[in-house]
Amino acid sequence: MIVRIFFLLTAVAVGAALSTFVPGVSQAVRAAIATLGWPNAELRAKEPSPGASAARRAAGQDPGSASQKDAPGDVVKLSVDQIVAAGIEAEPARGGPLDRYLTVPGTIVPSVNRIGRVAVRLNGIVAELRKKLGDPVTADEIVAVLESREVADAKSEYLAALNTNYLQQTLFERDKVLWEKRISTEQQFLRARTAAEESRIKAELARQKLSALGLSEKEIAALPQEAVSTLRRQAIRSPVAGRVVERRVDIGAPVGRDNLETELFVIVDLAEVWVELAVSPGDLPLVREGQTVTIVARGRAEKTEGKIVFISPLLDKETRSARVVAEIANQSGAWRPGSFVTAEIAIPEQPARLLIPKAAVQTIGGEQVVFVRTSDGFEKRRIVIGRSNDRAVEVVSGADPGQEIAVRNTFKLKAELGKAQAED
């Protein structure tokens, strides 16, 4: 027993001396004392020394370590110039309706509201064609000239009626003055008035005939000054502005009634075009007039937006689908009639508290994350997503409205983050 106490006292003295220089020795001494049965030695051996606690904190193993709370490896440090050079764009996260999209096939066609057909209203021969296929045309521009015996007769009849009316009106005014002065009889006055009225009616009928043949009021008013040799010629004008897409006749061709060609040109204004869509009966209740529709060209990058202007109440007998018409702007002429396109019709659903583009979400270590803009660059944030469509996802948690979130080229941030973590 005396020997055992001697060894214990020696060990304590040596351990106390060494602990001053080697902090880990006191823990070893306590463990040795515990094995020899020193009272409460086992409990004391389990107590960590200040040096060991500091070592564990430095290694990041202590539960209270600050490295568990903040993860410096989740931050991608980039300057403003680096962000711009990488093409990384950030947008404020905000709420809104999470739309669903109905995708249907379609075809570009000219708008029926912007098609003009240049037609003749009399029999004649084509003397001039002033426009070629593809030429631009303004409204009321002369596109062709006809030579017609019918129009010559109508013009001559009008000029004769005009002169007769002028003479009869002059005689009526003279007889009226004579009758008022009681120089002529009332019977003479009444005959003059009747003749003047008949001549006025004939002149008006002749003018209406010219108007029916296609002459404008300006052309009719200029007839008294027109040369006799040009009375057989009739100018044909375009009713609309646009481009010539069809030419139906050649110079010298007979046109007019009696089974002859009546159309000279077809002119179309393609500044606005229609998109004819085929919608199935099951999807028809989701579509309404005024809805926004996105038109995507097949095989090309063009994309534009329009609105639905017409939904047919009838189904096609062959395809059993409904004809839906959308109208789109086409100032550039990129949307050519006859082209096949795909239409995406937005169908609003319930609003979401926070929506972000799908391109903003990345998967790292099996977790879905976004990158939030900070003063140093971007910080990785774990998120929980909810509903989604082809373009956006709903963020249930992990981000707040108003935060600047990277929405473009986020894969570069993911790569930079992986590189930084590998270096650490």
C-alpha cells in the first residue's frame, strides 16, 4: 500500500511539472490516476482541458464553433467587372401568378382585314400595268390603266348631260325673272322649271353611272377639262396599302364582265398577320378572346407575342378541333404567311408568393440552391421549391421577395463555387 501511494505521489508531481510545458500531459496523468483508483479520478479524467477545447475549436469539431454557423465556402467572391464579363445577371425576386402554358400548332396567314383586291367594274382592255409582283403600293395609287368603250360612252353621256343641265338652268333663271316681272306667262315659267329639273336629274344619273364604273369624285369633276382622246382610258386604283402578291392579267388582256377576269392584282399589308391555331375540344374551355399567346417559329429563334381575336364556335369536321385566330405585329416581315409555328397560350393559375426563373436554380450536392447577390459577389442559398411550369418555379422557403437573385449564367457561379471548395 505504501509503495502504491509512493508511485501515485510521484506521478502527480511529474504530471504537474510537465503540464506546465505540455498541456496534453495532464490529461494523460489523470487517466493514469483513474486506473489506479484515485477517488473521483475517473470523473476528473473526463473533463476536457482548456488546451484541448481550444484545439477542437480550431479544428472545427466543437459544437459551439463559429464555423458551423457561417459557411465561408458558400460565398463566390466576384467584383462588378467580373460579374459583367461573365454575363451573370441578377433580378429582384417577386411574387406573381404561376401560369400554365397550353401548346398548340399554328400557321401564319395574312390578316383578312389587310387584303385588297384590285378589280374592274367595266369591260375593257388592259393598256398599262404600273406595278410588278412584290412592288409596294400606297392606298389610292394608280396600279393599272384600261381602255374601254363603255367608260368612253359613260363619260360622253355625262358631259352632254352636264352641258344640257347648265343650259336649262340658265333658261329657267331667265324665265323666272320674266314671270316675276309679269312679262312672260306662268305656263312658260312652269315649262322652264320642269325642263331644268329633268336636266339636273339626267346629269346626276350620268354622274352616278361614272361613280359605279369606278371613277372618283375628283376624276368626275376634272372631266370637263379632259382631252377627248383620253375619254376611253380609265385609271384603276389600289384600295389598300401593301405589297403586290398576285398579278392576274397581262397587258392587252380583256377584262370585265361576261366570264372575263375581273381581278388585276391582289395586294396584302403584312404589317399585321394572323396565326390560325387548332385547339382540341378538351382544351377549348381554357382559351378565351384577349388572351396573350406566344408564337415561336419552328426551327428558328424568332419569338413574338400576340392576342387571340377570334374563337370559332364550330369544330372542323375532319380534325375535330376549333379554329382559334391570334393577331401579331409583323413590321419586320419576319413572319411569312404559310409558315408553321408553335403557340403557347398562357393560362393563369393561383398566385405564388415568390417566383424565380428555372435558370436561376442549380443542384449542388443533391440540394436545390440559388445565388443571392451580396456586396462581395454571390452567396449560395438552399431553397425549397413548390409548383413550377416550363419557365418559372415557386420558392416555398430559402429566399425572400426583393432579394437580388442570379437568373442568367448561374452555372458559372456553380463552377466557381466548386473550384473554391476544392481549393479549401
